[in-house]
Amino acid sequence: MKSNFRRSLVILVAATVSSAFMFSSANAAPKKDKYQLLLGSTPHFAAPVSAILKGLCKPLGLNVDIRKFTSGGVAAQSFMAGKGDFVDTGDWPAVRTWLKTEDQDDPIVGLAPDAFYGDLEVIQTKASITDPQQLKGKKIGVWLGTTSEFWTALYLDAHGISLDEVQLINIKPAEMVIALDKGDIDAFGIWQPYGWKSDAVSGDKVHALSDAKGYFTEYVVVSTRKSLLDNDPDAAKAMVQCMQKGAEFLRTDIDEAGEILAKFFKLPLPDTMRLIKVLNNNVAFTPAFRKDMDSLNNFMLGKGKSKSKINWDVHFDSRGVRSVDPALVQ
């Protein structure tokens, strides 16, 4: 009698636990009706943008509005001011954001890499400048606080030119194109498609002195607040999955994705296609990602532009990536 009672009790408890688990799993979902993703104004952010606009994220329970800014760096400033739920930026703005907020009650941390590439930054110059050494004493347009600043400093340093040997002019990307055409600056360092736009506007008066291939591997990275990972982990997981769905969409139907992205970013379709074909989309948290980001930050640390080294246990929270697939955390 007692044996049968115990057996029945065990079965009942097991069934209750199983039902509770199934109920919890079935109802695991992002908590908010709508989230906001902040990002820049170019198709570097193709994976999440194409997935959201194609409707691939809603089945995950993630309903996202996208807010565009002039650059990922400006988007990061708005995110630090409390706007949005996720922010997609270039590598240097991401690192700056992590470091600047590390001592706050709710710090901003890396969620997942979005994409990487090597040749979408450009040093665009007057046609008469054919050697890096000719940049000494020249006016060079950069956008401080963005990857433009890092890339330009890195290129100059690689050719033995210190920052005090040039005149850095802080200027927005679209304005760089006009300033170079008018002769107000001699060169600029920025991401594409602004080098291509400069070619279209100025013709043979300008040229690309160099792209970033061989100098560094550039990343775009999605970040969020630590409180979201603590209190709404299903939203973090869904955003990583959303990025994966966008990457798959780019791989399987890049023509349709290109049309969606060209319309959203208001760019010519040929420039959009040229850019997104270069992207390597991968959300994995890898040793290569950490090494490349450390190299960037250590360089800026040496230039007095960064305040400390990256602490990967503090500045990046891999729980979102791990919840999708533990093998993605390497």
C-alpha cells in the first residue's frame, strides 16, 4: 500500500515538474510588445535590418522598430543617453560605449558580433596624392568617436606619420565628399559607400589611396544593457537568432535583401550590393573576434584615446549567444 502510494506520488511530482517545464518553455518569450534597435545609416548592419524588415524576427516574439542615425557612433551616444533596447555599431564605438558605462548601475555590454570585413574603410584623397607620405601637413577629414578615427590613425601610424604631422578635421561623412570635391580638405578616412560617392561626385579629381584590407579586420557589434540580459533573457536570445536569420537571408536571397536594404538606407542598389557582398555575418563569440577587438583598443590606448583594456568577463556578456547555441561561445 505504502509502496503504491510512493510510486503514485513520484509519478505525480514528475508529471507536475514536466508540465511546469513545458509550460515555461512554451511561454518563454521577450517581455515587451516592442523593442527598438539603434544603428547607423549604411548597410553594414544588413543582417538584423533585413531580418526585421522581412518579418523574420516576429515569429521569435521579437517586434523591433529600427531607428537610424548618421553613424553607429551617434547611435551609441543616444543609447548611452537611455534610448533604445539594442544598438548596432562599429567596433570602436562599441568598445568606447562598454568602457564609458562600465561603472554605471546598468552598464552597456556586448551582446553578439554582427559582421566582419576588411575592405570597407577607405582613405580617399585628391588625385595628386599618390603616396602616404604626401599626407604630411595635409587636412584630413575624420569623424571622431567612430571607426573613422581609429582607421585614419592606424593608416597614418602604419606609414610612420604621427597625428601631429597632419590636420585632422572633424566632419560628417556626407560632408567629407563635398569638402574634398571643393578642396577644403585634402583627404578623408571613412567607411564605404562614401569613397564611392566621392568617385561619383568628383570623378578623376579624387581616388582611393587605400582601403583597410591588410591593416585590420573591422567588426560591427550589437550591444545592449546588462539589465536586459538579467531581466529579459528571451529578448537577448531572440535578437541573436534574428541576426542569424538575417545572415541566412543574405546568403540565400541576397538580391531581395539588397533591394530591401537599398530602399531602407536610401542608397543606389549597385552600391548596396557591392557593400553587402563583402560582409561576413557571424554571431559567434570567437578568439579571433576578441583578438581583433583587443588590437583595436590597445592601439587607441597607446594613442591616449582609450581609458583601459577590455575585460571580456565584464564588457561582453555571452549569455545571449550561449542561449542560442553553447558552441557559438568559443
